[in-house]
Amino acid sequence: MMNKTVQNLRVLSNIQLNRDHHLLELQAPVKLEQIAPGQFVNVRVEKSQSTFLRRPFSIYGVDYEKNTISLFIKDVGPGSHVLTSTTEGEEVDVVFPLGNGFSYPEKNERILLVGGGFGIAPLLFFARELKKRNLDVDIHALVGARTSDDLMELDSFAQCGEVYSTTEDGTQGVKGRVTDHPALKESLQKFDRVYSCGPERMMEAVAAKAAEADVFCEVSLENTMACGFGVCLCCVTDTTSGHQCVCTDGPVFNIKDLKW
């Protein structure tokens, strides 16, 4: 696994996916070593006078041939707006890779990836890595959003396995939230493992379903993280082992270790 490092990464491309989301591909000057799905980066935003702390982003993907890291960024505030406005050739100060990734399933296991919002980023990275390693894992992905316009990367997930979707307004897939989909509501016992990332309430609901069905489940928390090294303590979460830093002990946790 790659050790933590601070580097100025060069913007190779900035693709706008929809009205709010961008895919930023950053090229490292030093050869990238193995990075685990579920790990994240902390980005310094130098052109925003109101953004003092680094911004954490899950890693969307790594291309070792191009020596790039891709980030899935939603334009929601001054810091993220600066990042989604960067142009090719600019440099971004990044600390990476941080935290711990997802645990890998066993061969021939059936898994369900449940994502919402920009929580789909580490899950898609994970799905692609599983396919790349030829582990013969049966991958299923459930993606939830408010409307069909907010659903993203369904085609990318479909290249890795079977895909389901929900929208709160019913414009695509099952109407409602991810917990209203039969995959979670009725058929969860058919899966060996569940992995989830997205809004905390969504993950709590998914975790409750998995616990009820006695299915292994990991979630990737998205607490506010400033330093990425467990020093500032702003990302602490309550676990069965006491208070732990999401940035160093997580962001991926087994639900049995969380006091939800």
C-alpha cells in the first residue's frame, strides 16, 4: 500500500457530468503505488479566501498507466466551486492516500453496493477493482437519488455487474429511497456482503437492514475531516471501542463497530 504523501498534482482533465458534479483527473509527478478503494484525499483550496481547511474527497479511481487519481466533486460551496473551476495544467496541493479501504469479499460471494450522492465514488472504484482482479464476485449495485437527473454512473456500474436504482420522485427505477428497493427490503439475505456510502441517514438505514438480516456490512463515513492524520479530532465518531477518528480508523467501518 502507498504511504501518505503531499504532492502538487496537475489537472489533466475536468469533466462536468451534470449541473453540479465534476470529474477531476489529477496526474502525480511521482509513480503511484497501490491505493485501496475507500481511501480518500485531502485537498488544499488555495484560491478561496473563505476556505481555510483542506477538503476531503473519496477517490473515484486510479489509473496507474497514466499515473492519475480521479475525484468526483460536487459544487456545493466556495471550496468545491474553486476545484470544479480548475483548468487543465493547473496544480492542486493534495495529501493522499488517507484512511482505510473496504475489505475484499471472498471468491464467488454475492455483494451489494448501496450508494447515494457522491457516495457512489468509492463504490464504483471498488467495483472496478473487483472486476480487474477477476475474483469471480457477483456484483450488484443499488444507486439512489432524488430525481433521474441526479442518478449518475449507472452505465459504469453496469459494466461491473447488475444495477438497480431508486428515485424519490419516481422518475426512474423504484419510487422512494434505497431501503424501499426489493434488493434491500425483501432480498437482502441473498447477499453475502453489503457495502454502502452516502448520506449518513441512508447508511444508518442500510446498516439496520443488514443487521436485521445478519449480513456483513461496511459503511464509508463522510464526517468533516480537516487534517487527515487524526490530530484535529473534528471527525471523531462513537464506536464500540470508544471514540475513533474517521480519517485514520476509517473512513470504512464494519457496522458492528459503530454505535448506531
